[in-house]
Amino acid sequence: MGQSICIAGSYPIGVLKSEPLDKCIDIAKEILDVAAPGGGYIFSTGKVILRKKEVDLEKLKAVHQYIIENGKY
């Protein structure tokens, strides 16, 4: 996949409001485990975040920090 096609997205923004922080990070871990091996994956949400009330910004920051630390090839 990584040499001929790139996938981006798939993180469900709804969990950033409804789930606890550890669950939000667990979902990010799972997505990296499935989509990232071998390259060709860009982490992003599955939908655009239009208003800050749609997500808990602290959870979003924590998930992005996890990706920054663990999502490098």
C-alpha cells in the first residue's frame, strides 16, 4: 500500500467528546497498528471538526501528542 497509495483519516471525532482519554488514545494506537505499518498513512480525523464544542480539545491534543511521539516511520 505505501508504495502506490496513501490513506489518510479514519479517526472518529465522536469519541473525542464521548469517551474517556485512555480510550481515545487506544483508538489512535489501533489505527496506527492497522494502517501505518510499511508507510503510506497520514493520521487525521474521519470528518472535519467544525466547532470546538464537537470535541474535547484536551483529548484531541493528547491524541495528537501520542501520534507525534509514536507515528513516525
